[in-house]
Amino acid sequence: MTQSKSQQERQWNVRKQSQNPHGKVKSFEQLAEEAGKNRKE
């Protein structure tokens, strides 16, 4: 191997994070909760 396992994992994590710059994707339940709150107001 040319790279150590930890280096590969670190690079993979960086690529994954760069694909989603706005933080974690919300679950459907969280989205439904927020939609419900917005309708009541």
C-alpha cells in the first residue's frame, strides 16, 4: 500500500464532509417536526 489506512480514512472523511457543507442531513422526523411548527405559527 502506498498510503496508510488512517490516511485513506482521513481523506475519505474530508471528501464526504466537503460534499455536505451545511452540516448533517436532517431525518424525515426532524423535517416533519419543523414543518409542523411552521404551520402553527
